Amino acid sequence: MSKTSTLLIRTPEGIVFSQLLAGPMSRFLAWLIDFCIVLCATIAVAMLLTLLDLVAQGFAQAIGMLLQFVLMIGYGICFEWFKRGQTIGKRVLRLRVVDVQGLRMKPSQVVIRNLLRFVDMLPVFYLVGGIACVVSRRSQRLGDLAANTVVVRIPRITEPDLDQLASGKFNSLRSHPHLEARLRQRVTAQEAALALHALVRRDALDPQARVALFDDIAKHFQAKVQFPAETMEGITDEQYVRNVVDTLYRPNRSNRLTPADTAPCVA
């Protein structure tokens, strides 16, 4: 199979998301930052064990080796689990480890990819892992292949002016804050970004494609949370998606208009 730089994720509703895959160089730089952090921590622990070494040399050495193993493996496991796939190095380089379906990793995946790090590091400076990244279709090292994970890039996105995007539009979803909260809980960042991107680019779409696109996106979000029928009355699929985006990106904003002050708009 040919190599790709993009991870395509298709939802059961047929909506396709894409994420950029991290290359070997950016991954190596992230690892280098993490390695320096672990090395500094190891040196600090070694200095603390110096006093213990004066009393029991063999015991101090055993504790030192155990702590070094815990630091090397535990660092990656703890950060990738509690920080949702990001160590400090990955955060600096704007990278994240995810399941191949774009979902958050399971504990078993976190453990497997970090335990196999020792194999990827052979013989030195991640040579085996680097070669695996170069030849694999999704830039996966051996730990990623075994754990069924990939490393993706988090692009810098300039947030559009949401006040202008939803200006003068009454958001009927605001009448049901408990359902809004449920919607925010169930919608992923990628799904929210897709809806926002569709609204920003809507004027560049062919009219028929525009209607079909927002019909699909609206159905996708409606399947997440069912709002009362009156919230959908008199609005288009595009307006519904706009209401969803407004809810997701501005959760604490209240309606400034009343339904009588507004009319459905397809702009």
C-alpha cells in the first residue's frame, strides 16, 4: 500500500474526518524533548540515592535501576493516558497519539506502545522505530503497529468570528440547557471542527451540494441528542448546524433575541 500523510476516519453516519499524520522527524524531536526531561529526572533521583548508597550500596543500585525503568516507561504511560495521548514533548510539537479510528487510546494500547519502546530504540536513537516509521503506510513505529495507534498532528487553527457567524440568529437549542450539556459531552472536537468548517466554507459550495452537506451534518448531530420537535420548527438544516456550533463553541452564551425577533435564514 502507498504511504499517506492523512488519517481518514469514516463515522457510521458516513461523515469522513481527516487528520494529518506526524512524520518521523517531528516524532523524533518530541521524543528528544521527553528524553531530556526523563534524563533530568533520572539525574535528580541519582543524586538523592547518593546518601542511600553510603549506607547500602547494592540496595541503592537496585533501587536506582528500578526507578530508571519506572521513569522511562511510566513517564510515557502516565502522560499519554492522563493527557490524552500527549507527553510534554508531543505537546510542544503539537502531536497526539490516538487509536487508528481517531479515538482516545485504551489503557492496553498505552501500555503496549510504551513497553515496545525498548525495541524501537534499538540499537540507538530509535533506529528500528525510525525505519518502521519510514516504511509503514501511516508512519507507525513497531509499538504503534502492535497497539493499533497512530501519531497525528494538531494544526494551528485560527478561530473565526463566531459572533459574526451567528449574528442576529436565535438559537432554539438554548431553551434546553440540559440537552445542550449532553450534546457537548457526546460531540468530539473533530466533529465540532467539521461543522464549523462547513459553515465557514458554505458560500463556496454548489447550492445542491450545500443543502445535501448540511442535511447530512444535521442528521449526524440529531442522532447524538434528540431535542424537542419545537426546537427544529421553522429552521433549515443549516440553521440547526449553526445552532449546534454556537452551543459547542460558546457554551455560556445566552440568547439575546427572542424567536419573534428573528426569522429562519439560510445565509
